[in-house]
Amino acid sequence: MNIEYDPIAFCCEYSEYKSMTELCDDYNNAPQADDFDCPDEWEEEAISFFNDNYTLIEFEGGYIIQSF
């Protein structure tokens, strides 16, 4: 099976964020840092939320998420 790479579709379907705070700010239903006492607990919960509900790619410089 051959799949043609479409860079325009890729740019439109995915968004890049430099931090989890930036990502959660764009998604109202995501866990917010203010709701947690421990920042590590919040980040783990946020990553779990995005992995369960979206396509999330973590990399050294931030996160890429599939936009709907």
C-alpha cells in the first residue's frame, strides 16, 4: 500500500505546542494546573488525558497533537 505524503494536510491536521500549559490552555476540557497541588501530578494527568482522547506525540521540544 502506497500512501502519498501531503504536507498541507499534515499542517492543517496537527498542531505543535512547546509546553503542556500551552496545550491545556487551548483545550477547555483538559486538566488545568490550578486544579492540582503538585505540578508533576497535573502533567501526568494531562498527558494521560490527551493520550486517551487524542493523538498526542511527545518529543524533546514539546508536543504535537492531532487537531479535530
